[in-house]
Amino acid sequence: MDIIDRRLNPKGKSLGNRQRFIRRARAQIRESVRENLRERKISDTDSGETIVIPSEGIHEPEFQPDPESGERHRVLPGNQEFQEGDRIPRPPSDGGGGGREGSEEGEGEDSFAFALTRDEFLDIFFEDLELPDLIKRKLKSEKSPKPQRAGYAKSGAPHRMNMVRTMRNSLVRRVALGRPSEQAVTQIETELARLKSGEILPADGRAPEDRIAELEDWLAKARNRRARVPFIDPLDLRYDRFEYKPRPVAQAVMFCLMDVSASMDEDMKDLAKRFFMLLHMFLERRYEHVEVVFIRHTHRAQEVDEESFFYGRETGGTIVSSAFKEMQRVVDERYPIDDWNIYVAQASDGDDAPGDVQRCIQMLDEQVLPMVQYMAYVEVGSESRGPIGFTANQDSSLWSGYGEVAGRHDNFAMRRIAHPRDIFPVFRGLFSREEAA
């Protein structure tokens, strides 16, 4: 999102002051977006957002003398009341500011409202999120063409004209050809007018007629040279030149594992689907070349397409390790670990078949986590199970087992989601740069 400040620069303010103000306004908009996300639904991402920031946040700071201390000297024309050394009382307040009662005078400013489009809203939300530890283990053989600066050209589109280079060429040419400047011509014209009016005399003692004839001859030559040497010549024009060069692209794949067994009620499935919808939107918006693999599991796991993943109705028992086995099969067939950056996002209610939790822990320690860059586990629960931050005796069997794994691996993170309002904070916590660091 671009912020354009069209106010005139006040006296004494530099470009650095204005840039700091724009950064402050952007930071306040970003904070307002995050506050509004607390009650926002995933379906609301199809629309934009109206962001309001307080008016005091847009004022630029300035130094002012303290009215309560210090000595200041004033000149009061027509003063008949004070003498030197008298204390001048502090002026009364102008009545501006807040208050519930009406006032006949006073002034202030309303808060600033920014109407963000859907793209601007998503740009602000996703701008500081990234896939943690994205390493280019091996570059793809396919290369994506990207524009790259390649010097300057003598012809091009008007919007690509380089004004700095063009004006530099113009100045060099005008100086080399001896084109008189506008200031020099104006100075000679002023002197000639004063000589003709008799206001001044030649400094060297010559007759005024001789100096006038000399100046008129110089002006005629100067105007002739200025007419023959233009200010900007087509030879001066320079345009930014770009070449599209193929650049290698890092390979990355995201595995989305979702529990759809009978223990997952509709509220839990809805929370899991919303989380994966947000993840899918994030990957499509931030990365051009990240593949997504969808795996649903009950007592058996199966790779499915996007439509079946989000809207399938299959249900059954619960064996979580089947999802890891299916993921391992897909990796062996299509995604060699030496060539791909592999990421995993898993959502479940935490229930698993007796004895399968230890099998999951073993697979995570020995197979899954050693080959992936990052894995995020999200445990969803209905409101009857309590909010985020369950007590210890409410931990599910899968959460307890995964907690042991998280203590041994830095590339494994766990979060809980109990309400729709928890989805955005949990998602930011899993994929923000600060958390990744």
C-alpha cells in the first residue's frame, strides 16, 4: 500500500521528517488492521476494510519553548501597560480539544479514515509473514524471467524517461556549446535599461553610448545562440532500459494434513478448514512457485484435490500416522528432499487411536522433522473444550506427545484454536518473521 502525503512541507522541515511521518502513519494502519482482525471472519477477506487512526498520530513533532520556564525578550509596540521586568500572565486556553459539552469556540480535527481495498488489506496482513527457513537447496531447471536494470537507452516509453540523466546531458551540452543562461541575459538587460535611463554610468569611465552599443551587440549574439542551442535536445533524452533475464526459482512444497475423522465435529472441521484457507491464500499471494499437497485422513489417509480437501464428506476412525505415511509416499515419488524445501501444516482435534501416538512421535523424530524445513501443528477444539491455553489435565493425547517432540526440534511449532477469532493471531504466530527468528 502506498501512502501519498500531499501537504506542503512546512518551513524548516526536510524530506527525512516527511518520510518518518509516512512510516509512522503506515505503522498505525498496520496496527489497526491487526486489531480489526480479532473479530474478522475468513469469509470477510473477499472485501476490504475501513481503518481509522487518531488525528494526533498524523502531526509531526516540533520543538516549542516551555511557557512555564525560561526568559524570553519581546518587543510590544504601543505598549502602555507593561514595563521592563514585569511578568506577563499566561494566556488563557483556546478551548480546543475534547469534552462532552458544547462550546462556542475551539477547534480540532477528526480521526483519519482509510478505506482499504481487498488487495491492500491482504498486503498489510501478509507483509511481514514468510515461510520460515526457506533455503534454496536446489534451484529449479525452469527459470522465471524477471526485469533487470540494463543501463540507459536513447529511445523508450515516456514513463521510463530518466530525468536526472536527461538533465545532466542537457547541462553538459549547453555548457560545451556556450549557451548563455537566462540569468546572464536578464542581468545584461537590466544593466542596459538602467544605462539608457541614465540611472547609472559605465564603471570604466567610458561614454554611455559605447557601453550601450556593446551590451546590445552581446544581447543580439546571446539571443541568437540561445535560439540555435535548445534547452533540451532529442540527443539529451535517456530512458531506463530493462532486460528480462531468467532467474532460477527455489522449489518449495507445503503439505496440508487435516483430520476428518468422526471425532472431529462440524465446528472443529470448520476451524481447521478456515485455517487452511488462510494458509492457501497466503501461499498464493506471497510465493509464485510453491506447490500445495492436500491430504485428508481418518483411519486411512489419501491425497486429494483442493475441492475434496475443503468440501469432502468422508469420515471414519482416527489413525494420525496414516497421514505421515501418505506424505512420505508423495515425497518419495515427487519431491526429493535434496531438491525441495518441504513444509507441513497439520490440523487435528488431538484424538488418536491407542498406541498410535507413540508411532507418530517416532515418525516425527526419525522421518518427518529431519526432512522438513518447518512443521506447524494446530489443534482445534469446540468452545465446550475451553479457550486457548487449556489446563494440563485437558491436554489431548496427541498434544502431550507432540509436546515432547517440540522440545527436541526447533523446526516444530504447536498452537491451539478454540474460536474463529483465534485463527488470525495463531496464523501470525506461526508464520511471522519474529516468531521464526
